[in-house]
Amino acid sequence: MLHLNKRDWFFLLAGTALMAIGAEGFFEHADLVAGGITGIGIMLDAWTMERFDVHIPLWFVNLAGNLPLFLIAWKVKGKEFVSRSVLTAVLFSVMLFLEELFPLYSSDPLLAAVYGGTALGIGLGLVLSVDSTTGGVELAATLLHMKFRMVSVPRFIFILDAAIILSGMAFFGVEMGLYAILAVFITDQFISWVVEGREQAKAVWVISEKNGE
């Protein structure tokens, strides 16, 4: 059974809405494959449109692509975690569907990378901060973090997204791939900022003749 308070609901709704703005509102129509299942969906949609003139929406790819990961997570993370992640994935798909109804930006890939990466990073950070994921790379990163605790979830997301971007380069070209790398870097920075805060540490050396005290 889900146990969500008002803060959890706000973070999930705000987070998935920001993610949809970044992925659907900026990345897809600028041909930026910035990782994740949405990145795979952008390539798949472009390919089917080019070959068969068939549009495959991101919301559908997001739902269909998450099923195997949810089955694995059910085994290793338990019902509560999977239930929350399924809810978040559905919310994200709904937000992706709604975002299609609003004007989309596709003029400048640099601006799309900056603003899309910012929106996606803050959104993902909000979702991860309430112990949930939207599935896809975020869920895979969470599962990997359980095995390799020394690597944070945001770092795993960055690594997996970078691998997907290399595939995007082959489809849309090196220049668009470089913009996508910039988008992933920006996304990663904002995820870390939201989830972990500013990473600061201070060391103090105290020199005294009364070192025992």
C-alpha cells in the first residue's frame, strides 16, 4: 500500500511535470537524445516517422519500456518501492501526454539543451528525493546503487545516459550528440544539487600544547 503525504504528492507531481517539459517540450522536437527511455523513444519515433510515417508518442514508450525493470524491482526492492515507482511512471506518462498539447520549443538546440536539462534535472531530483523513480534509467540506476553503494544514483544515471547518447549520435549526427552531452551534464548537476545538496567539506587542524584536552 502506498504511503504518500502531501509533500510526496507535490514532489511527484511537480517533478514529473518538469521532466515532461524537459523531455517532450525541449528535447524531442530539438532531436536531442539526452539518455533515458525518453531518449530511446525519441530515436524510435524519428525512425518510424522516417520509414513508415508513424508517430510513436513518448508516453507510450515510457510505459512499455518500464515493464521489465518493474518486474526486477518488485523482486529486489519490494512492493512498496515498485508501487510508488509505477505510480510515478504513470504520472510521467500522463505529463508527457499533456505536454504534447502545449507549444514546443525546437529553434535552438543549445537553448533546448540548457533549459531542457535544467527542467529534467530538477524534476528527477524531486522524484528521487521521495525515494521513487520514473522507471527507465533512474530505476536501473537505483538498482545498480543497491549493488555498488560507493557510486551514487545520480552518477549511475549519468553513466547510463551517456551510453544512450552515443547511439543518438549515430542517428542524429555528432553535432546533436554534443548538444545532448551538454544536456546530460546539466541534468546531472541539477539532480545532484536537489538530491545531495551542495557538496562541501571543511577540514580544521587544531595545534595545541594541550592536545589531550
